[in-house]
Amino acid sequence: GSIQIEIEQLTDEINRIADQAQYNQMHMLSNKSASQNVRTAEELGMQPAKINTPASLSGSQASWTLRVHVGANQDEAIAVNIYAANVANLFSGEGAQTAQAAPVQEG
């Protein structure tokens, strides 16, 4: 009865708002899965950076602040402070393999 009619009207209103809510030509309210919109760097034709750490920097440490703008306003940002990063291990997760000592052979 009347409850079903109210639900249908609310559903229609939500769908209307979802169709009209756009930012930068992107629908803000969408039932599309985010995974449909994600592409890898390789699919975009981007190559990962190659990191070559000279032996003179192998024991060095660095510190910096990474600031990323995340909102519509000028002062909306996330800041990540990295106070001590060992240069040799900084990019170990980027496909670089950790050097391992060769086993000692006796004899």
C-alpha cells in the first residue's frame, strides 16, 4: 500500500539526486564498483621508477615531509613526516630484492 508507494518515491528521489550530483564531470553517487575504475600503472603506460642506490649512500638516512592535497579547499592536506629512513631499505617494497650474504663454505 502506501508504505510501498513512499519507498518507491524515496528511491526515485535518491536516483534523481545520484544522476545530478556531479563534480568535475564525475558522478559522485554511483552504484559502479570502484574496481571498475582502477587501472594499473602499466595499463596507463607508466613505468615504475628504477632506484639505484650508490654504495656511498647505502648506510645513509634521510628525513622529509610528504604533503598531499586531499580536499577542495586550499588548506586541506595530509602531511606525513618521515624522520629517519634508511636509504638502502627505503624502496625495498618496489620490487628490489634485499641483498643476502652468500653462505660460507668450509673446506
